[in-house]
Amino acid sequence: MKRLKVMKALLAVCLVLGSLFLLQQLVMPKYVRGIVEGSLVASYYEETTPHDVIFIGDCEVYECFSPVTLWNEHGITSFIRGSAQQLIWQSYYLLEDTLATEKPAVVIFNVLALKYDEPQKEAYNRLTLDGMRLSRTKLEAIRASMMPDEKLIDYLVPLFRYHARWSELTWDDVRYLFGKKPLFHNGYYMRVDVRPVTTVPEGKKLPDYSFGDNAMAYLDKMTALCKENDIELMLIKAPSVYPYWYPEWEEQVEDYASEHGLVYLNFLEHQDETGIDYSTDTYDTGLHMNLSGAEKLSRYLGPILRDTYVLPDRRDDPELSEVWAPKTAFYEQMKADQLAELEQFGYLKSLGARPPDQP
């Protein structure tokens, strides 16, 4: 009799916990329309094979490089662990999270994040942190990222944060309760529309051009982590014309790369070699590259990665070829669909708006 009571109590607890879990899954944002960038981080965990190259950073990686192009033209396997306004400590912990699963030959970090020395907005934190799997690394990432008025428990149990969404739920919240439709291409966010650069904003004078101590400390941690794992760290600056990249910032990155023996590639200085045309290769007046720009940058970067880090061409690997064939097909289908929509409507109405103040 006593055993039966215990079993009933355990069953009741399981039912309550299961119901709370289902409710949490229901009210959490699904990021399948509008601000789809919130689905980027979680998409990594669907991968089944390792990668030679891992990109980490903000929108200047997930909208500027095409892993499918790197594979089809150079046989390089890669994934972009990017997210909107990804801060350098978030990049560090995403790298740590990645190393729990695989050890790439090369990690590529976009240096724009060095401009931020402290947390910025909860909305951007969520776009990165909610998608991370639960681990000690995620816990440390949350602690490093929280705004003063945020609570750790709201990240660990998102139901506390999102319970008010109950009145805003749509069919998408039910449809994608346990899984989402594919939206990206190994972390690349595709856009084919064109909005050319008309003016290049000049940078405002800053009181201090030095990168902050916190940002530089995490760059040191990233460099040390790569060294400990025999991984090559490469620093890049994407060719976005805004936010403004100051010469003083450039000098600091060049000095750091030289001091630590790292390759640093500033694409703003290689427009002729990459073939980037700011009248055709950006969809938002120079903040981000469109598909044309991303493919150009990937074609340029591929031989540099292959020759500098002696990366093999893996297209003869039957297992990898089998994995990348449907990736390529999905990539080409989305390209065709977006081009058809662009031709019909003149814009990509299904993609919606990105977060405010997105850099």
C-alpha cells in the first residue's frame, strides 16, 4: 500500500513537471518568422558530422559567409555559430560549447564585438543564450551577459520570463513546439535582395578608442583556449561599411594578431581582391552582405584557409558528400525561391524585420 502511494506521488510529480515543460516549450518564442536570428544558435545541435572551420561572432559572420560555397568549391566543412550582436564573451562560451562536441582545425572570430565591453540588451542576450543547450558553459555565458535587472533563474527556466506570451500565441507556437523548419545553411542566413550603399557614414569622435579590459580579457581567453586545443585562431573584420571601423581599432587588432602570431584579415581592405560591389552585394545599404556578397567572400576566403592552414578537400569523402548533398539542394532551392519572390514582389516580405539597432 505504501509503495502504491509513493508511485502515485511520483506519477503526480512527473505529470506536473511534464505539464510545466510543455507549457514552457509552448510560450517560448519560436523565431521562425520576423526575427529568425533567434533560431541560429540552436541550429548547430542538429549537425551530425564535424567541421574543419567554425566561425563565431555577430551578424558580420552569419550574413557574410556561405559554408555551402566553401564546401562546393573548396571541400571545406564549416559552420557559423553566429547570433545578433554576439558579444565577445558569448563568442568565447559558444566556442567552449562547441569544443564539447568537436575540435575544428580553425576558429574564425569577427573582431567587431571588441567595441563592446559590457552587456547591452536583454533582447540580444536572448537571441544568443536561449538557444544554447543547458550546461556549465551556458551558465557562465548567462552570468557574463546579464543586465543588472535580469535574473539567472529567468534564463534557466524561461517559463518565468515568457509566461506573459500566453495571450500572443499563434499556430506557429504549436506547430513548432518540439522542432523548427530549417531556416539557415550551416549557420548562414540567406538574403538575395539588393539595397546598395548610397552613403558611407563617418565615425563619430570617441572619447577613448581603446578596447575595454573585459573585451580584451575574453580575447585572451579565446586565444588561450584555441592554443590549448591545438586550434588555429583567425581574426577577421567583415566588409560592412557600418558600424564604422576606426583606424585606432584596426591598429589594436593588428598589434594583437602580430603579438600572438595570428592571421588577421580585414575585408574592408581587400575590396578589389574579393570583388565586393557595394551597389549589388548588400541588401541593407552596407550593414550586411546579401547572397552575392557572401559567395564572393567565401570564394576568396576558401583558398586562404586551404593554403594557410593546410585544410584538406573533403569532397571525395562519401560520408560527408552524402551529408552535404541535401544541404546544397536546400541552399539552391531557397535561393531560387527568394529570387522568385524578389522578382514577384520586389522585396522579401516573408522575412520580416530584424531587431532594432542591429549592427
